[in-house]
Amino acid sequence: MKSIFACSLFILSTGVVTNAFAASLANKPVLPLDIVKNSVASVNTKGKLQGHQFAVSVVDDGGNLLYAERPEGVAPGMMDAAIGKAQTAARYGIATQLIEQQVTSGRVSYLSLPKAVPIEGGIPIVLQGHIIGALGVAGSASDIDEAAAQAGATALTAALNAAVR
């Protein structure tokens, strides 16, 4: 009898938790693929005008890849770097530039962060006070990657805010 009661209680509580989880997901901002693609394209369009090409990636808040683009002529390994930068920014909630600054200033303990890429070019995407993903850029010097990532993240955030209104 106790096991039937415990089993029934578990089933009921699971339903309550599932409903609460589903309700929280309904209010969670997301990254629409069309807006992501346009923002990534703008990074490479602007970069090309300045003589640069980049591998660009966008991940969700868990670091899962949503979209990536590597133009012809960009080294294949740069795609891994762009994804790693975006994943780092999403998972830790800070720009990879800040992690790189900590490492170069002597706080090498930051190198032990799991799966962290402490190189400029990863920017979290924040909407309505929530980190909903991140953008990563690789393919040029770190400071140029960072500037492109900042511009891409700004464009992506502006497009998201316009879509929310």
C-alpha cells in the first residue's frame, strides 16, 4: 500500500513539475533562426568591406549550436574556435574578452574553466534580462574578432528587441 501511495505521489508531483517547467518555457525568450541568420550575414558583410572574413556561430543559452557560417577562404579550424567562443560566452554569461583579460593579468585559474575558450570574440546575447545565447567570431586577430562579435551581438539584440515589440 505504501508503494502505491508513493508511486501515486511521484506521478502527481511529476505532473506539477512538468507543468511548471512548461509554463516557464512559454515565457522564455528564444533566438529565432531568421533573425540569427540575418545577423550572422551582416557580420560577414561588414567584415568583407573592411577586408576580413570570419567564421561566425550562434548558440543557445546552453551552448548548443543554432547556426554557423564559414565563408570560403576562412580556415576550417576557425569554425571550431567561433563555436567555442560562443559556447563559453553562453555558459559562463560573460564575454570571452573578460576571461582572456583575467588570464593575461595572471589569473591562470580561469584556464581550468571546463570547455572555456579564453580568447576575444564571444559575446552573450541578453534579452529581457536573460542570457538567451551567444555569438562567436573567429578568423582574424583577436581584437578584430571581438569588434565583429560586438557589432554582431548589437545587431542581433536590436533585431530581437524590435521583434518583441
